Amino acid sequence: MMFNLKETTMSFVNKSPALKSFQNDFASQSFGMSISEALKKHVCVICKKPPIIRTKLENNEYYMSAMCGPCWDESFPDESGDYHV
């Protein structure tokens, strides 16, 4: 079951200009695309595909970092070694 994307108050657009600038620069250098650009194109900043969002937590994370659920899972495993948000 896919979760319907919905922007939240924790969204990237609600961050301070300095933090947005830092995160955009970091993402551009790391992934070749800024968070702002990924959100505008409605793609994941890492895989460049439409985001796969399975939970509300993944939805919130997408609108903060432009990372889809599977890319987040691969990047940040939990303490047990499992990959999920």
C-alpha cells in the first residue's frame, strides 16, 4: 500500500534560509541535485525516481530531505541492522 504524499509543517520549505541553503548545497554536491530541485520535480534526490512512500514517517522525511523510503532505508539502517523508517 502506498502512502499519499502530503507536505507537512516540518517540510523543507518551512526551514530557515540558511539551513535550506546548506542542505541544498550538500545535496547538490553529494547527489547532483538540490533538495529544492528534487521536490519541485517530485523525485527522490538520490535515485531520481518518483518517491516510494509507504508510511507517514516516510512522507515526513521526503518533505524534509527529498529522500524516498527505500533510499532512506539503504542509507540509514536501524540499530538491529534492518533498513526501515
